[in-house]
Amino acid sequence: MRFFSIVGLIVSLGFAVAVNLAHGAETFITLASTTSTQNSGLFDHILPRFMAESGIEVRVVAVGTGQAIRIARNGDADVLLVHHRPSEEKFVEARYGIDRKDVMYNDFVIVGPIADPAGIRGMSDAALALSKIVSASAVFVSRGDDSGTHKKELGLWVAADIEPTVNSGERYRETGSGMGATLNTASAMSAYTLVDRGTWLSFRNKRDLAVMVEGDARLFNPYGVILVNPALHSHIKAEAGRRFIDWLTSTTGQDAIASFRIGDKPLFYPTTR
Amino acid sequence: MVDSSILPLELDNVSYEIDGKRLVKNVSCCFEAGRSTLVIGPNGAGKSLFLRLCHGLLQPSSGLLRWRGSDGQTGQRQAMVFQRPVMLRRSVWANVGYALSVKGVSRAEREPIINRVLQCTGLSRFEDIPATRLSFGEQQRLALARVWALSPQVLFLDEPTASLDPPATHQVEQIITAIQSAGTRIIMTSHDLGQVQRLADEVMFLHRGRLLEQTAAEQFFDCPQSDLARAFTRGELLWWHRKNPLHPPGISKEISR
Amino acid sequence: MNDFSDAFIAAFSLLIQLDADLVEIVALSLTVSLTAVLSAAVIGMPLGAALAIGSFPGRRMLIIAINSLMGLPPVVVGLVVYLMLSRSGPLGVLGLLFTPTAMVIAQLILVMPIIAALTRQVVEVLWAEYEEQLRSLGATRWRALPTLLMDGRSQLLTALLAGFGRAIAEVGAVMIVGGNIDHATRVMTTSIALEVSKGDLALALGLGIMLVLIAVAVNGLSWLIGSPGQDRLLRSKRGGGYGRQQYPAARTR
């Protein structure tokens, strides 16, 4: 019997520790955001500064834009930071969120193998580049996960008037995973893919991949921040969430974003500049 | 312990069958208080089954089994030692303690009892050793200590010395005698005629599931009533022969395996 | 394959530096998985033992169900727990999503069937050997249950380790219900997934090597506890626990 009471003691201790860990910080908010911002290292750069100023811890759940929006809609996050303007506007229109604000932007680039079998290096028309990739029968790797990047890519295919999924599984590979996993696939296959510049610059497994196409206005990548509607979910930490949004769009926050660089290259540009 | 005795134990036409095979057949007998009975017979005679029926591990397929104090408490006052007793994976001391705790003996009361029975069985120096590390002879002594601690009125033993060498057998027999002198009724199976002569007040002879004889020990050895018992005491092997006139042909079907 | 040599260098430097973040991640991994395994044991062991020795309607169905649940895909468990704990889900008011407790719950669901199924097997074998003796001593089935668990402890330790292995190595479920939040719910496996997605394969592999080392350490520790040399720590007149033994062959009937 003593054996069982010892086990019981350990279990309850474990739970106590787990609960303690869960409520380590006095105040925290949960931010649903995208893998592109997390993988770039932006949050590690700016969140400690916000914490130092406000005493509020920001806990980031980084998933694809589509899933981030679903998490926010369920009320499982207080603030949403994503990069797909149409989805964001729909989210606010449906009153799931309020106070949408632009925060920062960067751009997407099309990367591909240095050998460049499609011959698109240096082009600035993204849609044209995509159609050249298809006509050269080169491999393109897609996120295929309903993320902001995926949605952007699908828009470009529409602009190029190409239905990419006819080559699905062969020259069009949908990984159904995050940006990093997709880049790993592309670098292993020497294939082309669309990536946001932040993730690209911080990505460590480039192998023979390089930037092929950049500078197209359609590759603009704006990030917006939204407070989850506290009228729908009473537990939403609206006040702390608002302070975070205000800070992000304040001079201090915008400076913090601008100061995040890899080498001398900024990964994101604050909207107010 | 309540003073009232659970004996005599009466069996009235008890049979036991598995899958339609009758392995114990129409046994009627009575165990009075104060003696020791050895159940003998060749292998397959049903001795072990008979003991398990009396102990209550098996329920008779037909017939009645009656303890005098049939108040449902008899299980508390009788115990059994098996040919190869199971040793719990814990110390010698804790093995005895377990039996007492199952019977609801309080922790404080257990200690003197355990110390006493371990001393009486010569196991005190092993008390902290895992029981499974004991030799077979020592394990059998521990099994005896374990039931002795329960101070049963009746103790069933199923060939307790079957796999032991002579010195170990001697120790076990001494313990059985000691338990008997302390007032416990002994009912035990054996195939060792020497042991029967050493320990038995009364002998029961089983053959092919039937009780052929229940008599005082001296009488059994001096003039057995049945031919089979006589052959058995002379050390003859009791082969089954279809044509053997000692056996009515009807039985052979029932017990053919 | 530069990645492999880089990985070992990364693992080695992680060990040397032992920086606070890594210690926190390892500690959380161990806390979450050990808590999950021990709570799974508290539920799964009596359940497995009851399935082994009990006779009640639906027992066979329950055994089949538990055996099948051993192969439950972690991502499915994660999704179900997510839907339950989500603010819009039935247990949303508890506010457990994206906390270590949620991860414990998910791992518990994954591990419990393994422990229950293995316990059932161990206890069933032991019960075949013990049944007559225990009944003779007057033990009811319910009294026999803790006895069988106690006497099967060295084999049950293996069941616990199998459960721990599944828990600590699991990534799909804890990623969904924990959210891989830095300093809150980031564990070894989700860190590895994150480093892979950042393309830092050497660091990811280095963390993987750390994970293997931890698994080896836990297994080694449990072996020490269960081995005869350490018996004296546990053995006493009254308790009398000890591990790995050679048991006499099962008694013939």
C-alpha cells in the first residue's frame, strides 16, 4: 500500500509543478501568429523589450495563418498577428476581432537552385516567372497548408492563369507543412519555392538555393495585428492585448522592429516609415 | 479465536467432474477432530482434487460437503499447503505478514506471531531475505510458517515433501508434527508409505477417484480391506488392465483419458 | 555528411554550456512526461490488473479497445484534446489550452493504454500462478489486485518505461495542445521541430542527441532501482520490495 501512496505523492507533486510552470508569469497574453515571424527570430528580438516595459509576457503560438485565425476565432488567443489582408478583413467583418492595425511589412521572394533550370533569375514579374517554371518543367514546392504564404502563392498562379495542381505530386509538390519544412524540401530537391524574406534570411539550410525573383509589387507582404473580440470571449485579456498592439504601433515598437536585422539586412519594415 | 470447533467435516456422496469426466466419485466420509489423516493412492487417484474440494478451492459437482460450524466462517479457520507453494516476491517476514494481513490481523498483533512461527520453523535468520531465494525445502517450511501463523483448526497439505530430499523432508515432518501438537487437525496427501507410517493416525485410500478405505493406520498396514490397498502397501504398481477382474468394466469408460 | 559531425559538436556544446533555456526545456520535458506516465500508471495499472483477473460484462471488448488504443496517432489525440480544451470547447472554461497541464493530459491519453495493456499481460500470467495460493489464504480478487501489482513490479517497470518512451518522444500532440510557446510549453521534441523548420539541422540533431541521452539516463536509473544490488534500499522486514529475481518454475497442478 505504501508503494501506491508514494506514487500518488509523486503524481500530485508533478501536477503542482506543472500548474506552477503554467502560471509562472503574473500577466501574460497569448499571441497567435505565423511560423514566418517566429522562424525569423523577430519575437525573440522584440518581445523581451515589451516585457521589460510593460511587465506583460507574450506567449507566441506559431502556426500557419489559416490555423492562427482559427485559434483566435475559438478564443484560444488574445491577439492575432498574421499576413493575409483579405483573411484579416474577413475576420474583423465577422466581429471575431476588433481594432485591426498594420504593423510591418516585408516582401516575398521566389527562391530556386543556382543552376536555375527555368532561367528566371533577375526577373521582377512573379507571375511570368511561375509560368516559365512550369514551361521549363522545373519542380516547384508549395506550402499547401492554407497559410498566408500559400494564399499569396495561389494568387500568383491565378495571375499567371495557370492551374498548378494538374502537376500535383510531380512537378508541383504540396508539403502541407510550415515555411521551414517547405524550404528544407526545396533545398533537398533543388526546387523553386515562394518564401517571405524574413524566414529566408534567417534560414540556415539553404544549400544551393538563392533568390531568383524579387521586387514585384504583388510580392508585398504586410502584417496586421488584431485584438480578439472580448465581447465574444469574456476571458480575453483585452487591456493587456491592447497595450501590446499600442506598443507595436508606437515609435518604440516600430523602432524595435526596424532594429531587427541579420547582418545589415532588415527582415521587416515598420509600417509607419 | 472462537472456541467452537469447525469439525467434524462430513462429505456426503461428493463427486467432481471436469468436461464430463468424473475425477472424484461419490466420496462419503467424515473427518473427526483430533487426529491426523493421510490420504494415499497412486498418481491420478484424485488425492489433490479431493483436498481442494475439502479446502473449498473447488466446488463439488454433486453431493454435499458440511463443516460443523457452517456459518461461512470456516474458511477463516482452515488452511492449505501446496506441493509447490507460491512465494510472494517479498521478504520471508513479509510473506508471513501478508497471510495475517489478509485475515485482518492488525499490524501490532502480527509481529509476535510472525517472530514465533519463523522461530518454530527455523527461518528467523532468513527473515529479511527474499522468499524466492530460499531453497525448496526452506520455501516449504515458510509455507508451513505462513499457515501456522493463522492457527488453523484444520490444515490440508498436498504432498508437501514430494520434491524434497530426506533431510528437508525430516524438517518438514517435524514442523507438521509440531503444528499437530499445537491442536491443528492434519489432513495430508502423500505417496510415501514410510511417511504415512510416521505421521498417520488414520489412512484414506483413494483409487481412480473412489474412496476405497478409511481406517486407522495400524489396521491399514496390518490387514488392508481391499485387494488394491494390499497391493499398494506391498509396493506393487497398480497398472490399469482392462481385463483386470478387480475393476468392473463400467468404470473404464468414465475415466479413460 | 557534415550535418552529423556538426550535430555532435552542437550537442556537446549544448551540454558544456548548459544554458538556462536548455535546462528549462529539459526540465519541462521531464516534468510533463513523468507526470503523464505516473498518472497514467495510477489509472492504467489497476485497470490492466482488473482486466486480467476480473470477470465482468464487456471485459473482452475493453481489452480489445485498450489494445487498439496503443496505436493511437498522437496528432489525433492532440486534436481531440485541443477541441476539448479550446475556449470554444466543452472544457474551455478551465483555460488549460497551451499550458503544460494540457500536454500532460494529451500524453496521459497516449500512454495509458500502453501501461494498461502491458499490465494486463503481466498480471494475467502472475494470476495463473498465484490464484490458488491467494484464494487459499483467503484473499478476494480485489485484495489480490495490489498483491499482483506488487509482485509484478519488475515487469511493470518495463511497462512504465515503454510509456515514458512514448511520452518523451512524442511531438504531434504536445505541439498542438502546448503550442510550443517559449518559456511556457516548449519541450525537447517541439524545440527539435522548431529548429528543423528554421533549417538549423545541426542544432536539431544536437537536441535529439540530448533527448536520447535523457532517455538512457532514465532507463539506467530505473534499472538501478530495480536491480538486486539496490534491494537493500527497499527491503525491510515489513515492506520487502526487491527487483529482478529468478522465480522457480510455475508449480505443477
